[in-house]
Amino acid sequence: MGAALSRLCLWVPNPISIGVIGLRSAGKTTLVHKLSGNPDPVKPSVETVEITQVYPSGSNQQFNVFDYAGNPHWRPCWRSFMSRLQAVVFVIDSTDREALQEAKWELVGLLKEDMLEQQPFLVLANKQDDPKAMSVAELTEYLDIQQYLDKPSKCASITTYTH
């Protein structure tokens, strides 16, 4: 019985796979770097497709965070990775009002994906420190994502810094 208890104490849960998705320059890679504790600054406008392992402090839970490039040429690839995700974080540059319609179109397309039917969605309104940023309330109203959902979702504000 002692051996069984010691194995239980050493049990580590399976990694949780999260996709970080959004348009180009929304702040996806900076967010992933911050979550992973990476102190290195992120080079502006670097198109990335990478997997980062994140271990929140005080937890033995591992998160595999898939950071997908937001360039229009990469977006069709988003769907090829959907089946392995357990949650999706969609990052929006809340200062880029010209790109909001495009962001909404991409977000709605993801919300309609059968492969993501059960996965929770988190929409992050990035760059909230900028006075030109749309508030979370404005973005929530503009995106109107609840009409496409019958699953857990949330829109929240963040600020990631590149320096």
C-alpha cells in the first residue's frame, strides 16, 4: 500500500494543449513568452509557429501552448492543428480598429469549427494600456460571439509588453 501511495504522490497530470491564435501583431508570442517566464524580449513582427511548455508556479500541471502565426498565409494551417487543442485563446489587438472586422471573421470561423465544439474559448483584448484601445465591453458587443456559442467563453483584458 505504501508503494501505491508514493506513486499517487508522484502522479503528474497529462499536459493540457492550448492554442493561442489571432491576427498578426496582436501580441500572441509576447503573451506566450510572458506565460513561460521567458525574460528575452520578443522581436516585433516575427512570424512564429511554436510550441512552448508552460508550468504555472506552484503547480505540476504542464500546458503545451501552441503559438500560431497570424499571417493570412498561415491561417489555413490553424485548422489542421485544431483536433489536438483542449482550449483556445484568441488574442485581439484592441487598438487596431481597422483589423477588427477581419479578427471577427476569423474568430467566428473558429467558433463554427466542429473540432472545437466542446473546447472553451478565451478572447483576450490585448494592449489595454493604450488610450486608443477599445474596452472589453466594446469588443464584446462588437464581436457578439455569444450568438455563435453554447460553450464556455470569456472576453478579458490584458497588456503584454515587448520591452
